[in-house]
Amino acid sequence: MVSAPVDNSIESPLSVLVGQPQAVDLLTQAVSRQRIAPGYLFVGAPGVGRTIAANAFAELLFSQSGPSSAVLKRRIIERNHPDLLWVEPTYLHQGQRLTATEAAEAGLKRKGLPQIRLEQIREVARFLSQPPLEATRAVVVIEAAERMAEAAANALLKTLEEPGKATLILIAADQQALLPTLISRCQIIPFVRLGPKDMAQVLTERGPVEILESPAILNLAQGSPGAAIASWQQLQDLPDGLLDRVTQPLKSRRDALEVARQITQALDTEAQLWLLGYLQQHYWQQTLSAHVSDLLQKFEQSRKYLLRYVQPRLVWEVLMLQLVN
């Protein structure tokens, strides 16, 4: 079946992207020239539009089989199009896979980070073994591909070698965390951090406008509207008094150990990682000492320990003890 050419008189689904002209141009040209790659790697900081772009690109690809419409857009966003498979990192709980959203809704205390698992990649292979039902090609989107276990990455490599009538979109924060062989089979679409004007536009349209009046949140976001919105929500979800406690000078070892206990009892791993970033930004702005670089390295080392699943209470105790006085 020959795909219909793109009608440039109709507004492209990709027009919703703000501050990503290169990504829009590369994806638009791929469709208009009928040079659609079997694999794409959307790489860039979280919250700058990668997921929005994946939705829009899927809509653009599916509209080659018929006109784009509000119904098609909604089916993609709701993940109920028969030719779309959306894969997210998951936790394992009592033998059941749960996304981060599902785990939060279930009230589970998450002690690690979710992963893309081998069985999920096998489901991708089974999905692609069937011909598309409505469109000319299937679309698979894999979020946070940098959290893919090694066995899963090797299995995905086989799928990318022979995807059939399909396009796979990998979304990753850092391509260096992926297998070089995976990267070589994907067309890289870079996503950049937004400037102040574009940040203000996105936050005015989609986020609490109060964020624009919070320099701490904007500095922490570093040009990522999604990160700004997520940070604002994290801030609202912190237990009363915890932020004041962790940003006040620690005067004794007992204070340090008590703060570490409060943090690990109140927050799951992802919230702890966010708090580390917030505190790192806070101390960087507040500290005029010549030892500020050493201080920031302590925060970065703590982040690495949490990502390596070191016992969180121990990580925070060591960090807080280093911050005494």
C-alpha cells in the first residue's frame, strides 16, 4: 500500500511542540519524503517535549492511512489505538508489573526506580509479529529507555533489526546509557532545553502560573517545563515542615541522623532524588564558601548511590553528617 503524501495545508500534529524546531523539521521531513526510519531515538532532558513529540509523530504516521482528527489524537493520548504500543518502566509487586503512576495510585512505597523489563520487550516482539489493523504501520514507543535492563536491550536489538511494518521510538534522557548497537539502528532526534520565553509560554499554557514566580523551581528545572511542573508538585506533596528542616543549618550529629530518618520514612526513592536536586541547587545558591564544589560533589555522589540501590537511610545519614555545621 502506498502512503498518501503529507498535506502541508493542514496544521501538522507536531505544531504543538514549543522550542524544538530541529526535532519538528527532522520528523516532518521524514514523513514528507517518505523516508521513515524503523527506529528513532528522542534524546534530551525529561520534560522538554519528547513525549508530546512521540504522540504527535504517531498521529502523523497514522494519518497517512486517513485524515488526522480529534478522535485519532485522543485514541493516541489514551493509548487505545490498536496499532500503538506504549511501554513504560515498571515495578514488580507480588508478581505484577506496575507503572510509576499505578504504583503511586496503589500507595506502594517504591524503594527503587522502575525498569523496562525483558518480558515487556518480548511483548513488543509479539505485538509486531501481527500486521497493523488500521494503519499502514505499527508504532511502538518506549519511555525512559535508559532504564532498560541489559537482557531487555539485547532482545530489543533483535526487534530493531527486523521491525517489519513498524516504527519504534525510544525516549531517553542520555544516549550514553544505551547500547551503542541500539543507538546505531536509530535516527537520533535531539531535544533541547527551552529558553526563558518558551518556558514562560509553556508554563502559562499548561502549568500553574505560580511557577513563574518561583526562582528556586525555575533554576532547578533548567529549561524543562515538565521538570518545573513536576518539581512544583513535589514541593506541594512534601510533608509539612520537612523542607524547612532540611534547608536549615544542621548543628549536631543527632540533628543530621534525625533528618535522614525523616526523609527516608516520608519519601520514596524518586522523591528523594528530587529532594537531592533541590538541596543541591539550594546550597549552590546559598553557599559562598570556596568549598562549594566539594559540597556539590557530595550531593552528586549521594545521587549515584541512590541510583545504585544503596540503602537510602545510610545514604542520607552520610550526607547529612557531612553537612553538619
